Amino acid sequence: AEREELMRGYRAKMAIIDEFAPRLISDTVEIKAMIEDLVENTDLTLTKADRGKFMKILKGKVDMKVANQVLSGMLQ
């Protein structure tokens, strides 16, 4: 009985977190569009020298593992 009570409490906390926590974008098409938008609207270029700048801007908005893969593909 105590375990069920704990699970209800945990589920309630997770529901609150899911509602208010920002979602990280993991769609490769969306991430590629964001990178292309940065190239058009900033002074960044698709070079290895600017890779860190792209990653810094995208941090907290996208899944960084996916962003790294997309950016690597775009730099080739």
C-alpha cells in the first residue's frame, strides 16, 4: 500500500515537470532548419571554425547529440 502511495506522488510530480519543463527538439529536419536559419540571419558560416558557436546557440533548445550529427553532416 505504501508503494502505491509513493508511485502516485511520483506520477504527480512527473506530470508537473512534463507540463512546465522545456522540450528539447530532436527532429533532424527541424534542427537542420534552425542551423540554416542561423547561417542566413547571423554572421556564422558552415565551417568547422564556427561549429562551437552553433552548438553554444543551440544548447538547451535541441538534443545536442542529434544536433552534433546534423551539423557534422552539413559540414562535409
